[in-house]
Amino acid sequence: MIALLVSLIFGVVVEGPSLCPTPAAVEERLRSLASATGGGEVARLATGEGGLRVTLVRADGTEAGSRTVAGEHSCDELADAAAVMIAAWQLEGAARPRLPAPPPPVVVAAAPAPAPAAAPAATPASRRRWELGAGLGAALSGADLAPAALVVASLGDRLGLQARALVSGNRETALPGGRASWRRALLAAGPHLRSGGARLFGEAHLGGGLSWLSIDGEGFANAQRHDDLVAGLEGGLRLGWNRAGARPWLELGAAYWPIRSVVYQLPDQRSAALPRLEGRASLGLSYGR
């Protein structure tokens, strides 16, 4: 979502595995160059033994320019140089005067003749447009611990939307004439906020939805089964390994049901309330691009 917004406003998406500078730092410099125009261009950053390699690919797949910034420079200097070169290539394509040279001193090595456009680079581990994941763990409700599972689907990178399905195992609540076996499954959706570093990423999410509650009476003279839909809230924190491909993570979360649910027996109406708060810990794996 963020990459699409930058493309619509500034006409270029910056991507690549470079950590110094990061694609986000170069995008920030491009915002200050109000004359940058275009549409659908992709700028790629790559670091190697020769220095920082900056390449701009037009919307039709042809290469607009490619340069290597060699020598010892700070990340800010490299970000400034990359932004100015990208903007200059855009202006050359629009038949406008070239922008002035970047303020920081840089040494630009001679580039080879343009080669055929390469395939798009893989999305960096810290920038993903979508992600699917699943996890297993345990859920604590009242004093009862039960196995739990969840499935997650996310859209967006740092700020996006997330849909979650959570299921916990059977629990029992005792009554004088028997016992009630019950279980819950919650389907929730809401925003998520993600921040990533070179090795780890963190995520916070919050959502609401509907929960399926199933209750089975056992040991009663006239045992019955009851199913119902109940509104529920869910949130949590996640810490994971920031890497390309599949990403393992640990998540701690909680679910809350605002409406009180009760099991009871007939004919004396003896009852017991089901816990409204559930804590959860899960280990899982996600994959996205």
C-alpha cells in the first residue's frame, strides 16, 4: 500500500536489499524533489564490493540509467546521491534540463553499456505487500489450559489490515448434576502495525469479530447441546525473525468476550459463568511477498 502511494505521487518505487542506504531513506529524499515526475518507474539499490549500485527501470521494462557510487560515504550521503541520480534520469526521460549535481562529494564509476532489463528483484524481508501464516500453542481461560491454533492473513507492510481465525480446544465447567464441555472459535479483523530491523521484526495488532461458542451437556438426565454466535475482541504482540521467505515468530495475545455466557441445569436453574478472558501463546511461521 505504501509503495503504491509513493508510485502514484512521485512516479517511482525504490526497492532492493540495500541496508545503507535503505529504500525508505531514498524515497524520503525523493519527496523533497518536487520536480521528480514519471509513472511506474522502479529504482533498485544493491550493495557490493564496488559500492552502491543504483538502477532505474522504466514502466516498459527498459533501463533508464545505472551507476555505481564508489568510495567511503555515510548512509545519508549515499541516500542523497541515489535520490538525485534517480530524479535526473526521470527528467532526462521527460526531455527536461538535468538536475544539479548532488551536494555530497561522490565518486561515480563508469557504468557499462545498458543491458537488457533483468527480472524484478525479490521483495526485501522487511517490506511485504501480503503475508499468510499459521501457528500452534496454548490458551489459558480461567484455570483451564487447552491447545490452540490460529491462521493469519495480512495486507500491507508497516501499517495494514489483518484477518485472524483462532480456535481453542475443549474445556469443562462443573455443575451439581453434571458438567458442560465447551469450546470457542473466533474470526476477527483489524489493523496491524509492524516495524522491522535487519534481523528481527515486531508487530502489534487489534481486531474484533464474531465467535462461535459450542456447549455440550454431559452427565445430566436431559443433556443438551447449544451453539451460538458471540461478539469478541482480540489483540496481541508478535516478535519474529526478519528474513526472506518463511519467517518464524512467537506471539502473545488475548481475547475478550464482552457478553457474559452462562451454562445452567434444569429444573433448579443452577448455573456457572464461562470465562470471558483468554490468554494465548503461539509459535508460528509466515510467508509473504
